[in-house]
Amino acid sequence: MHVPLILRSQGWTGRALGLILGAIAVLGHAPFHFWPVTIASFAILFARLQWVAETKRPGRQGFSVALWWAVGYFAAGTFWVGSAFIERGPEFIPLMPFMVAGLAFLLAFFWALAGAFFARARLSGVLAVLTFTAAFTLAEIARGNAFGGFPWNLPAYIFEAGSRPSQVARWIGAYGLSALVLFVSAALGQAVFWRKRIWPFAVAVLPLVAIFGIGHVRLANAQLEFHDDVNLRIVSVPFKQSEMMSPDTAIGITNQFIRASISPGIKDVTHVIWPEGAVRGFGGPAMDDPDLLNAMGSLLSDGDSTPPVWLMNSLQTEMEQGRLRYYNASVAITFDENGVPAVAGSNRKRKLVAFGEHIPLMDWFEDVQFPLISTNLASISPAKTKTLIDFPGLPRVSPQLCYEVAFPGLTPTDEKNPAQFILNQSNDAWFGRSAGPAQHANIARYRAIETGLPIVRAASNGISGVFDPYGRIHGRVVFPEVSYIDTTLIKPLKFNSKIKLIEILLLLISLSTCVISSPIGRRGVGLRY
């Protein structure tokens, strides 16, 4: 049988081809969503791994093929991380290429292991399709959880949140939809490159038809209900993070946030929401800037009625075991009729950004004075648990700061008093006008689909607005203008989310499939594939 050059290229030609194919696959993700390109690239990866499975060293070759494909995929999908080093200052720029490349190789390592296992198994037919799906699903679950996790650009996210195919995440979650994408891709690769029969095409096409059909029915019957007593104002001010790092320009940016907050119509607003990063540095006004608090209170109050609650993010400090600990938190600030402020509640961040907030081996880095992305040498500490909270005047909420919203299943479950919505405050200004903010918003919208909860999102230089429980954008702030949106709060859908349970079930199924399809497993059950 003639094997196409795209499958049998090896050496540096094969590595370069893998990098290109992986990079092209990112076109399926936000802001493009050319998802057929990603599925085609996955299909070629499957076919290439099947080809190297017939070589003398299938494990090593499979590792290499998957590694270089994944390096291209993750480098193109997360290159915008480098913008943070540029925004931080000239002394950080030399670190940028090493950190961006290092992140890509670290994430690719999980896929490389999956590729080595799949090629070493030397499978064909249906078992090959199932094992490819299982192995790479395991790689994605591991990538999203190991060492703190980085579940960015899961295969599921090639479908824009709120679209018809994205709706099945309601039942199977982002990891389940990712497994489906991998399955369709493997079946397509089997059909095009190896077994040119009707059944692999049918196996590839039918799941796509099914999820589009299910999503169409779900959206056609979608209905929304609203809280009558909650009126939100989400504020957005465009700025460069480098401008916020400078005291000379930061105060002007914060003043723009204040002016937008008190724009006409404020008397009807119950809550003013600022994004993360609206105030310079990690030390927010709730802790160390009484002047800003008092100014905000005096501007919001009119002496006759209670001013709106102010939701923003702030640094909190706490002495623990003789050491000062820092926590990033979502904070609610109330004002009396005279504008006197009070911190009415806070919810701390659990998932932290490595080298941005959380510094591994912090003591060592402080000793050698290693330059860090965060504004302080002191590492931010993670909250011990992720909890729900009752902010004044709001139904129960799950605050999720910045990229916490990227983690499926992070929203706490409470059957007696469940969350009514997710509040996502983020600072996307670190990443400029790149694909990063669009990817972040699309990922956040998937949490709405999975949980059935609306999401209120305030993101500096990102997509701010309200996402409904179907992942659709219900309303958004005009960007890049100094702007705001006044909106009511959507009620959640009435179902209990079991996303974490689904993830565990998917993990067990994938593990079982890999064990059975391994050489030892096949001998044990008598398979001859």
C-alpha cells in the first residue's frame, strides 16, 4: 500500500511537519473556531502514529511524533503568555522565549507519553480508534490536574461555547466533549489513510451529526428567567498592563473606572463590578487604600439611599505560623448613606498562576533575587478550599478569579444552598491584543454550560459581560472603549451538575481501555489486534 509522504516523514523533516500541523490545529480555537482544521490535524496525528507503530522502535517514534505535534499546538495556542513578560518590563523580556518554549514542551510531554503508548500498542481497526481516544483523553485530564493543572485549549473548545455542538458539555463536560472530538478525528484518520471503507466515515460523521442535532434542540427550547431585584453595572476601561505598572499612569486609569462607575443610571444599580487589575498592584483598596475607598463612597452616595455594593479584587494578608501570607480575593464593599465604606465579604482564590501569583520554591527564589512576574517577591498563597459565598444583595455566588474559571468541576456543590451564578473577575491586560483573552472567555462560557449557571464576567482588556447558562453572550461591554453595561442577573437552570463525577468516570473508562489494549492486556483477554 502506498503511504503518503505526510505520514512517513521522519527525522527533522518529520519534526518540522509535526510542528506545522500542530500549530495549524490551533485555528480551531478562539477567536477563529475553524474546527474542521483541528479535526483534520488530529486525524493526521492518528495516522502518523499508526505508521510509526510498524517501525522497529514504535514507542520512541510515537513519543517523537506526538511531542513535536503537541509542541506546535501548545506553542501556537499559548504564545500570548510571552506578552506578560513584555508588559512587566525590559528586565523580564530575556526570560520570555525560554518560558514560552518551556511551557509548550511541558504541556506537550503529556501528549508525547500518550503517543508513545499508542504506537507501542500497535493496534488497528476499532480498537486503535478507541485506544487513541482513551490515551489522549488521559493525557488531557493529566494536563489539567497534574502540578496544579493547566486545562487550556482542551479539544472541546474548538466548538464555540454557546454553539449547537457545545451544548453536549451540559451532560458530558468539556473533557467528555474532548474525548468525542478525539474519537471523531481518529475515525476520520482511519477512514482516509488506512481503511478506505464506509464504516470509519460513518463512525466519524454520525457523532458530529448527533451533537449538532442535540444542541439545536436544546437551544431551540432554551428559556431564561431573571432576578428582578439585582441590577449590575460591569465596568470596562482599556489599558496596557505596562501603564498600570507605573504609578504615574495607574491612577489615571483607576479614575476612569470611577467615572464610568458613577455614569448616569447609577441610582438604579445595585452592584458595581470591577475586573481584576483595575487598581495598581496586588494591594487593592480593601486593604491599603482608604482614600480610594472614601472617594468611591462619596461619589456613589447621595445621602438619601443606600449606595450600590462594590465588587472588586484585592490582596488580603494574614499572619500564619509566624509568616505573613498573601491571598488574592474577590471582595464586596458596602457603603452607608453617607458613603462610609465597609468590607462586607471576601472569597479567596484557590487556583494560582505559577510565577504570576504563586512562586514554587519561593524561599530559593527570594534568596537568589530571581525576577518574578508578580508585583511582589512574596508568593500569593492558595485558599485551602474553594467555597461559595453570600455577598450582600446577591444570590449565592461562586467567585472564580482569573484562570480559575478554566478548571472544569471547580465550582463547589451544595445541594441545600447551591450557587446561583459564577462571578469571574480577570486581568487579561497582561496578554495584549492576542488570542489569549478570546480563548479565556470561550473557556469561561463552557463553565456556564457545564454548571447551568450564568456567568458575570469583568475582565480587564478582555470580554466582559453576562453569559447565560447555555454559554451564549447575553450582553457584553463595548471594547476597546471606556464603557459599562447595566444588566439584570439571569437565574440558573434547575439541574445538579456532576462534572467532577463525569471526569472521574471518564478517567476510569480511559484507563480501562488503555489497560485492555496494551500488549499485556490483550493477551489477558485474548484480543489479536
